[in-house]
Amino acid sequence: MCFYSKREYLIVIFDHISVVAAACSRVGQRVLHLDRRSYYAANWASFTFNGLLSWIQQQQVSETQDWCDLLEEGEELIQLSSQSSIRNLQVFTYTSKEDEVEEASADSVNTTEEEQHGPGETRCAVGSERLSQEVSRTHHSLQHMEIPAEGFCSLNISPIFQSQATITEGAEPEAEQPQSPAIPSQSEPSRKKISFAQLEKEGRRFNIDLVSKLMYSRGSLVELLIKSNVSRYAEFKKVSRILTYRNGEVEQVPCTRADVFASRQLSVVEKRKLMRFLTSCIEEKDDQSAYNGRPYLEFLRDQKLGENLQHFLLYSIAMVTEDTPTEVGLASTRNFLRCLGRYGNTPFLFPLYGLGEIPQCFCRMCAVFGGIYCLRHSLRCLLLDTATNRCKAVIDSRGQRISCSHVLLEENYVHERKNVATPPRFLSRAVLITDSSLHGSDSEQEVSMVTIPPITEGAPAVKMVELSSSTMTCMSGTYLVHLNCSSVSSAYQDLSPLITTMFSTPESHDQGRPSVLWCLYFNMEDGSAMEVEGHDLPSNVYVCSGPDGELGHEHAITQAELIFHKILPEEDFCPPAPNPEDILYDGGSAPSSGPEEEPSLQLEVEGLDSDWNTVFLFF
Amino acid sequence: MHGRVKVKSTAQQEEEKRKEREKKLKIYIAARDGCFTKRKEGVFDDEALQLTQQLLSSNPDFATLWNYRREILMHLETVKEVDEVQKIYEAELLFLESCLKVNPKSYGSWHHRSWVSARLPRPDWARELSLCDRCLSLDDRNFHCWDYRRMVVKMFNVPVDQELKFTDRLIGSNFSNYSSWHYRSTLLPLLHTTASELPPMQAESPKSNRVCEEQLLKEYELVQNAFFTDPNDQSAWFYYRWLLGRAELEEMISCLHVSREEEQVAVVFSRPVNVQSGCLLLVLDGQPHAVEWKSIHPRFKHSPVWICNLPPGTISEISNEHNLTVHWTEKHSRKDCTLFTGHAESWCQDSATDQELFRSELSVEKNSVLQSELQSVQQLQELEPLNKWCLLTLILLMRALDPLSYEKEMLAHFQTLKEVDSMRSAYYSDLCSKFMIENTILKMEYAEVRVFSVSDKNLSTLCHLDQLVLVTHINLSCNQLLCLPPQFAMLRCLEVLEADNNSIGNLEGLYHLPKLEAVILKDNKIATLADLEPLTSCPRLKRLDLRGNPVTQLANVESELAKLLPSVLDLLL
């Protein structure tokens, strides 16, 4: 018997909605946080390399049972599905399974490798063609969720996964795979390539996020972290530069005064024009409103900014596309500029150990104020009081009934309750482990945001983040690259052409670029396209969407605040948490800390020797 | 509400903080008194070292304690082995780092650090340099750190090119930094003027702080990047002025004038000097003469013009020819001039044109460089038509290239400057006056006349009067002059002064002008008889026009004036 099942909970939070959980817990609500997974934060999670490999294997659907015997008088049952929002998973390993073998054997092995890759890739193509088919299947299966005999995820993912399974299994001792270095290191024989075995061995050094985002330094997430004092649970690193891919080259985008001054790509006149434009567009002006509704590119052209500057301003600073309306482009540019210079020379921060740290911080905050967490523990259904149309209780995966006053869950658990079914939109994601940086030095200190305009007509604009080992997300000597765009086709089809041109893979012939050691493609449902309203659900059941495709966290934070105010309309959203020493414990006195310490004259000093690249959000 | 965390109220927190503070204060005072007692008793032990360390780490601005600490350390030096001393001082440096974290701008800590560094048996200058770098990366304008760094660089003998790269780095991270630019200006001459590249004479000249042209072009590029990126940042503009600047003028005698009738010699120097007896030697017809040199006005101890009266009868005979030489012994400069038979005066003068005196302190070896600089600044001015730094630099470049042909554009730019920077409009008026006077001097020299005429040019001030020693007629009418300053007494040959339609209320400069005959001051602001007092020192004054001045309204003005200036025959009131 579980200790929590007897109590009545004010709020049961299901899965990753950690911000709301923390906010509720902070203002005194009793929060129970259940997650069917063995890790926090669902699609917001980050994994070690080995953790990610098991995650890849786990992308399957769990079974459903009938729980009607737990119903009480006047109650109704809502079954909860737990359909995955991940599709088209594909894995490629471009490095040898074991440590580098003797040069002599490389040739013979190489042919084997190519043979290996052949069938794998053809099957990938088959997999991605199925995307449209999948979407229709999704709806079909949702309508019959009571009989989830064959969830479409298992239908779809398994074949592709199996084709790649040999690779993940390859490192296991019993697998009889030939040793196969993917790319014989002809260009740099001296440089020892990192093997798959090494990646696995150092797997704990990786913190690979499922989402690809950055924190705008004046964005709502940063403001919330500061306001709530949750920032004390994490450390952050400045994104050190903005890069862009243009005319087949990776270039640095000058976006601060110092960048513009030092830029070698811009003439002095361009420098002046850029600075003038950036200063002038901070304020809203009449001549700007004349362009409302017309493309931002047209506005930029009319400002007599040359092609260099247009590219930088459109794709890298506003991060919009050619047909984005001027008012949107300007708002985006202003947001970029507003965030610039608060912590560093770019508008972005990245949490050390990955974005997965952020939900964990809020979980911690929730727990500090009494929230209870249960991992590997799912909900099966909601119990509905038919008279009041309110959810009275939930039934967990162990068949226990838990009373509650509010329930918060992720959209795809109740997808079938939606009144108007809108087709889901997807994000195309790729995660690469590479051996060097795309631009300049391999100092392992740079964190780069790379904006990539559509490489061909109709292709999506891609946002890429290159993390060095200094962010604690990858092992030393490697770079972790996240690619993200709105899906046009499958992740592989959307992103692999770009990856083969920008990086060195067995398909590309240019050896001067960073080599891809390992690569993962998948599609994730776009949270911004999920509708959290319009579900046929009790009034005290709240729905929130998964991660969206934007670079910042505005969508998630706005949604969390909205839900919080629906649950507790009178309460403050995440007020500052008090310092531990200011908390009064039972009896009104602070816990005795033994004999009184000899106060020293040493004043508290911030360490001058600490890493100055690390930003503490203590302000 | 149920289940909420109870938090201490602000009053509770305040109370706790107050108690904490009181406790700290008690300890602090006890430690301080302990230190003072020990010092009085002449105790130099480890305990004292620790006590001062405790106090200084919370208050690094306690100079007495630093002194006591130095006394202790100096004592320890005498009783300990070198290796131990090294260790003590190394610990001292570590302690100082913690003090600098408390207050990175503490005079005491920085001073003590340089004291310790200098006494360290085996100093690690590389470490000190990196400490400075770190401090400057936190605050690139911390002048304490700049000072300390200069000392470190000197002790460590850091090569100039390495230091130049250091400024590159600082300027790259933030170019609004005078310290870095200025440091650059001290490094460049050291780096690029190797004696072999220059003709020997130039190399010897200590004032020549020229930078080789190749480097100069790089510097222009760098500084242009800065002012194109942010034209409102003045640090780059100041550095640019320095780059375009010229070496200082050589000190010499630029003009010698001798007047037979007054038996007076006037010497003009290239800059104001204080002539002490003996440093200026007058030789007349081969014979040294002991004379008394006077500056042109008692107000000046330093003056570019000095005069002396020869003993009566020395050169008064018109049929005699005289050779006159003045030696400036200090600077090895001399001027000769011959007073020919039948001539009333004679002079020898270097021309302002030849010396390019008025190229507004800008000069570069090659006009082509200036020309291309002018083009870039003009380009910037098209983008930023109202930027004052850009306009001002444009004016200076134009003057350096060709002061006369750019006159019209210069005046237009001055007009814009006064509008966009109205707080400094008086400064611009004075500067514009200066440039107009320079142009007039050039025109006068080209015309080879002794008439100086700048009427209706909005002059607000007079300058370069040392260049007008030989002028006989001056026309300053229809300007905005407020006075004739003491420098006006440099116009040794002036006969006619036209200064009508100004706002002159002060005639201080009309002082002992031996040839002055006519003074036209119609429509000015002369209010009292006392204002006219200086005119009594001009022996030849015959004509005076005071129409339209307040002084004319005084009762009995005519008789009073006749009393004051009996020599004036033609008085207009």
C-alpha cells in the first residue's frame, strides 16, 4: 500500500509540468507529481549518452487495462492514453565500434561499413515516406484508444529502430560485428578519432536534451527563475557567439558594438548602417508602421542595407523568414536587442548540464515546499463525479485510487477527448556528436547559436545550437549539435541534406569539416500546435502542451502561468522563495546549530577565482 | 493559509542583522585597539601580522595598518632566511588578492601590492600581469590597476609589440576606453621609429613622435572602425586627433623688428617664453649690448613677444647702417637684420605660410593620406550629418589640407556645429574666429601687405596676435569682440585701429603702442573714462572716434577727455 493513496491531494500533476507544480507547491498546495517514466520532465528531459540509447529503445506504447471495479457510486471513468509524441527515430553511427584499429585493416573494413549502411538508409527512406500515413493513423488509433492493441508508434518506430538496432547493440560484447571505422582518417592520420566504445564509456559526460532551446536573457523563463529564486539551483553559461550559414560558409554574425567594431566582413559604411539600424529600431517609429503587413525583407531593403546586413538582420538577429511581416520581424529584432548585453555578448544563456536541468530545478522547488514525486508511476484514468462534472480522484498504474482537487496533464494523454481534431504538427530534430567546432578555434569554450536560412526553396529554416564540453553536455573533444526546424517531411529528410553539406559524414566528400561521430533523427510533436482548450474534460482537469519549436521558452512559461491562475486565481505566481535561514520551523525558533560559532571578520566574498564564464542568476 | 512556510518578518530580519553588525563592530574595535597597542610597544610578531590581516581584509582602506604591516614585514626580512621571506611575501600577495576582491579600487591594497612585488626576492611578474588582465577584464577603467600594470610591465620588460597586442585585445572588447587608446599612443612611437629608418637629424629630435606610415595606415583603419561603429564615442575621435597630430613646433626666434625712431627692438618667439637676463644676447654692429628685455605687457611673465630699448642715440642717425643680431643662447636660435641707411625700420620674419603654422595641429607627411582620411570622414558625415565629432574632425582635416579653399565649407560646418551642440556654441565661435584670423594672416602674407582686415566675420575672440607684429593697419569692424586683450600690445607697428561695431568695453591691449595714431571705436560698449585709461600710454594718438559709446553720455565728457588724452586732436563723440 502506498503511503500517499490515503490522503487527499489538492493537485495531482502528471508528467512534466514542473513550473506549475512548483508554483502551486510554493503557495501551500499539496502537490503529487507522478511520472510514468524513470526520469523527470518527459520531452524536456536530457539524457546521458547511454540513457539516450535506452530512451531510443523505450519508445513503445504501454498497455491499458479496465479499472471499472474501482468506480464508486455516481462516477465515470476517463481512460488516459499514453501515446508517445516521438516519430521517425533514426540513429546513425559514423565511428568505429571499438577503439581505433590498425591502419592496415582499415581498407577491408571500410567496404563492410558501406554495405552495412546501404540497407539501413533505404529503410530510413521508407520510414519517412510513411509520415502522412502515420498522421491519419494517429487519428484512427486515437478514436479507438480503448483497444490499443497495436499503437502506431510501435508499428512505425520498431522497423526503423530494428534496422539501426545492430548499431546500438554493436558495442555489446556478444554482438559479432566486424570492427568498422566509418571514415578512414586519411586527412589527419595523427588525430585519433573517438570510437563508439569511447562515447559509451564516457557516456555520463553527455547531457543530451530532447528539445533544442536557449534561454533569452530577458525572456520569461529567466525572469521567472530570478523572481522565484529557483535560479539558485542551477548555473548557466553564456552563449558566446551567433553564427550563420551563408554561401556555403559559416560566418560569425556581428551583433554587439564590440562585434561590429571587430568584424572583418563589414566595411566601415556597413558598420555604421548596421549600428544605426539597430539603434533606431529599438524605438517604434511611424515610418515602420507603414510597412505593417509587408515583408520584413522589403523593409530592410528600403533601409538601404546591403545584402550582408539584410542576411544578418533577417536570419540571425530577427531569426525570421523572408515573408515574415515587418511588425513581427521588428518585434523579434527588438526582443533580440533587449536581451543583448544583460549577461554577455549574445542574448542567450544555456544551463550547465543541459536544458533538462530547468524542470528539475522547479521540481526541487516543488519538493522543498512539500511536493511529492513518484517516478515510474503512471495514471490510468480519471474518476469523474457525474453530478458536478469534476474529477474526484485518479487511478494510478498500480490500481490505487488517489483523491484530488485538480489534475494537470499533458495534452496527448487526453488527445481523444478533443472536440475538434486538428492534425498534429511536428518538429524535425537531429542530435549530432561531432569532433570539432563549425567555426574557428576548438577552445571548447564556445557555445554557438547557428542560424541557417532555407538551403533550397521550400526547405525549412533550421536553428542549430553547437555546445562545447564546457557546458557539461558532452565529453571533452566532442561537440554536441542540436538541429531543430518545423517538419516539412521526416526529420531525416528535412535535416540530412544540410548535415551532409555542413559536416563531414560518409555521404559527404568534404573532409575539411567537423566529422559526425553519431547522429540521431526524430520528429517530435510541436507543442505550439497542440490545443490545450476544447477538450471534453471535467472543469478541474487542465491540459498543457509539450515543447514547442521556438528558440525561447515563452510558450511554456506563459502556459504554465495561465494554468496556475486557472487553478488558483487569487495567488501570486512563483513568489520569491525565502532564504533557508529566514524560514521559521515549528516552535518558531530556528533549528539549533550546536554551540555558537565564533564569528569571523572575513566578509562574504564572491570568489574571484571561479569561472567567470559561468553566469549566476542571483540578481 | 494551510501548509504555508512561515518566513521571518522584515523586522525580525532587521533585528538579527543589527545584532550581527553590533557583534562584528565589537570584534573589529577590539582588534584595532590591539593593533595600535602592539605598534606602540614596537611588537613585530606573527600575531600582529594576523591581527592586521583580519582588519584589513574587512577594511582595506586603513592606511595606518598597512604601514604597520610593512614595518613588521621589513623587520621579518632582517631575521628570516630568503626562502622564508619569499614565502611570507607570496602569502602577502594572496592576502592582497582577497583584499582587492573586497574593494578593487582601494589605494591601500594596490600600493601595498606594488611595495610587496618590488621587495619579493623572486618576483613572478607573469602572474602579476595575468592578475592585472583579470582585473581589467572586470573593469577596464580601473586606473589603480592600470598604474600597477605599468609598473609590472616596466619591471618585467614586456616587449612593446606584446603590449600593443594587449591594447588590441582591450580595444576589441570595448573601444570606449581612453586608457587603452592612450596606452597605444605611448607604445606606437616606441615600436615603429627605429633610428635607422629616419634621417639622423629627425631621429635626434626628441619631439618627433612620428609613427611609420605603414603602421599609421593600420591605425587609421582601426580607429575608423571605432568611429564608424559608434560616432558618438569620443575616445576614438581623440585618438584620431592624436594620430593626425604633428610634432611640436621647434622653439626658435621667428621674427626680429627694429625701429629707428623709437630705438626699440622687438623679438618674436615661436611660443611664449620667459626671457631671463642673460639668455637673450643682443649684438649691434658686432658689439654685444646689455639691454633690459621687457614682455609686451606687465601682465605677462611668459610672452611670445619681448622688447628692449636701446640706449638713446645708438641707432637714431638715419644715415647710418646697423647690423643687428639676437641670439637665444638656450635654444641655439638667432635672427639677423640690417637697418639700412635712410630706413626708419627693418625686420626679418619667418613666414607663417612656409611653416604651415595654421594646419590646425594636424599634419601628416603625405597629403594623399590626409585626402583619403577626409574622404572617409566625409562619407561618415553623409551618414551622420549631425554628428559633432565628425563635423569637427572634418573641419580640422580640411584645414590641414588647404585652409583657404575649404573656407566656405568650414564656415557651413561651424554653423551646423553650433546648432547641434548649442552648449558649446561659444567654443565653436572662438575656434572659428581663430581659423578666420589664420586665413586672414595667410591672405595678408600672400598679398605681401601690412594691412590686416577681418571685418564682419563674427569674430568672438582675437588670437595669433604675435603674427601681427608688423601690421600697421587693422580693421576689426563689425564683429562680436568684447575687448582688446593685453596681447594686442604685440602690434608694435600699429598706426590705425578700426574696431567699430563691436561690443568692446575694455582697451587693456592698447598699451604702449608707439605708432598708434587713430583709434576708431564707434558703436562699442565703452562706458567709463577709466576704460580709456590705457590710451594714455600711446604717445602718438591723435584721432579717437567714440561715437555710439555709453561714455559719451557722461557729463563733461569732452573736457574730461581733453584732460585725460591731451594729444588727441580729432575727437568724435
